Amino acid sequence: MPPMIASDLPRPGTRSAARLAACKGALARFVAGRPHSNFLDFRVDDPLTRDRKNFLDPVHYRAPVARRMEQRIAESLRVGNAGPTTF
């Protein structure tokens, strides 16, 4: 799931947050049954997504975010399982 600026993520406990969590869960379950596939969730609230300098706008990220995503994708391919996503 691609990242977005943390300030635009739904607030915990809201209906929107529940919908996002349900969507992430459905995607994770779908991917779990597919060989050679991983679900990476970059749509999280963390220091990288809180820094506005890392985004052109709420959904278009800059190189530092892309590089970290690249690292996590490569790691998930090596390990064979995405595990929890953190930047």
C-alpha cells in the first residue's frame, strides 16, 4: 500500500480508519495465499511520513521515501515474507 503524508491518514477510532484497516487486512489475506507475493503497507504514521519535506503533495512522495520503499521491497523478496512494515 503506497505511503501518504501522515497528517492525511484517518484518525484512529474513526470510521475511515476502520475502513482502511479492513482494506489492508483484505489485501494482506489475498496476498498471503499467493506464492512469491508480499503485502507491504507503507501507509503508516511514522517519522518519514510525518515529514512534509518527503512529499510533493499528500500522495506523491519524494526520493527519500521511494528509496526506503525500495529497500523494504528488496528485503521482502530476499526473506520471502514482508512481515510488519516500518520505514
